[in-house]
Amino acid sequence: MRNKFGLKLISLILLSIVFLIAQDNLKQATFIPHWSPQAQFAGYYYAYEKGIYRAHGIDLKILTGGPYTPASELVEQGKTDFASLWLTNAIQLRDQGVPVVHLAQVVNRSALMLVAKKSSGIEKSEDMNGKKVGIWGGDFEIQPMAFFEKYNLKVRIIPQGGSINLFLSDAIDVTSAMWYNEYHTILNSGLNPDELSTFFFFDYGLNFPEEGLYCLERTYSQDPQLCAEFVQASYEGWVGAFEHPDEAIEIVLRYMKNAKLAAGRAHQRWMLNRMKDLVFPQGILAAFLPLNETDYLFVSEKLQENGSIKATPDFDQFCGNRNRRNDQKGSK
């Protein structure tokens, strides 16, 4: 009996030593999503909770994003190793001299849209002439303004806040919305899809790739392997979230509760489903799709036209010399 007990004790000690060694080998890193916890970021939360980052050698801390902790500022100040940013935001940072490097493009299709009630007489773009249109500020106004210019529309711009109440009360004729968020809120208010006219910028030749993963040049130069493992773990997290949506939603709801945010299961399910459409529009792939240079140049051109940037940052440098030629083709 003593021998058996002794063997068990030795086994436990050895397992503890192996665990501690593994812990010591983990690289510490931080990541901040560009907005508050919601299913828009389910893949990262899923990867964290299921130990995927740790399996890739990363002891990751996920910071809480949102309006009071802008991801772009934390990246610029070196207070986070990785961040999710919209492409428009990242290009502007690079133009301002902040050496951000694009690691992966998570969302290649724009989810930003305009929504109108058919009862207002709006069914096609030219019907917006003379109408009141709610527009968010910052990066959210670039596509709508380009849309109005492209179709020679004279509209009355109304600054739009975080809710869709102006639209629901008919104080404005057209509202800005994200497909995965506000559009579902409009449907939940009692309006049916066939009562609405939707204008996806993607369908009007104004597609802006949105969420991507970024770090500073020094982060990539110091540890390209860490960056590659972070991207791969994030990808696996998204695949896991899409394959196990119920579990992913439970995780998201817990993060929202911890951040003291109102959370509705049905809305988060809608958001997760739409994110699947955006991240993998043709079905789950073996990796994130790369950022298309043509899309990059198009977005940069629109940013220059509205005065957001002075010049288009070099695409190759923006992508870390295409991530050092794909890390020397897998180190051959």
C-alpha cells in the first residue's frame, strides 16, 4: 500500500512539475477588441475560455474595449500587444506615424448599411434626395458620404447617437445601422424585412473591409512567432464559436454581464450568425482571408478624398512586408 501511495505521490509531483514548466513557457500578451463585449468578438472569448491561446503558447489577457478604452489609443501608447481595428482606423493610424502592422483580416465584407421604411417612399437610392438621414460620426460617416456623392444625392444629415429611436419615431427617414446589430433591433421593434429598404454599401461598390488584427511593428519584429500563434488561435476560436454557437453565446453573455452590459440571448445569437456570414461568407475556410490590396487602395483613396489621411501608406509595409514574406514561406 505504501509503495502504491508513494508511486501516486511521485506521479502527482511529476505532473505538477510538467504543468509548472508549461506555465513558464507561455508567453504573456494582451489583446483588446475595438468595442464592448458582444458576439461580434465571440471568437476571441471562445478561444480564451477553451484554452486555445494557451495551447498555442500564449497566456493572453483580454482587455475590455469600448468607448472609454479606445483600442487605437492603447495600441498607439503600447498598452496592448494586439488589437482588433477597422481598416479605416488602422490606415489613419499608419498615416499619423503610428507603426501598426496588419496581421490578419477577419472581416472582408462591410456590415455598415442604411435602412429606410418603404412607407417613407424610399425604395431606391435616388429616393433619398431631400430626406433626413441619420449618420454616425468618425469612420462611420465615410461610406455614407461617399455614397451620397457617388449617386449625387442631396440629403439632410442628422447626427445619430447610439440608438435607433429617431428612426423608429420617424424623426429621420433613413438610419445608419450595422447588419449584425442595429438592423436586428429594428426588426425586433415590430418592423418586418419586407417593410424596409436596405442599402448595404457592399452592394453599391463601396465595400470597406472592417475588423482586422493588428500590432505595432516592434511587437512583430521582436516575436513574429507569437503574432502567428495569436492569429492562428484567434482563427480556431472563431471556428469553434461558429461550430458550438450555444456555448459561444453563453460565454459572450458572461463577459457582457461582467462588463455590466444589458444582454439579450436572441440578439447575441443573431449577431453571431451574421458574424459567421461576414467572417466566412463562403463557408468555413482553412484560415482568415488575406487583406486584398485592391480593397486597401480603394479605402485609402476614399480616406484621402475626405481629408482623413494625407497619403496612402505603403501596402507592403502596412502588412509587415506581407508579414516578412509569410515568415519566409513557413521557414521553408
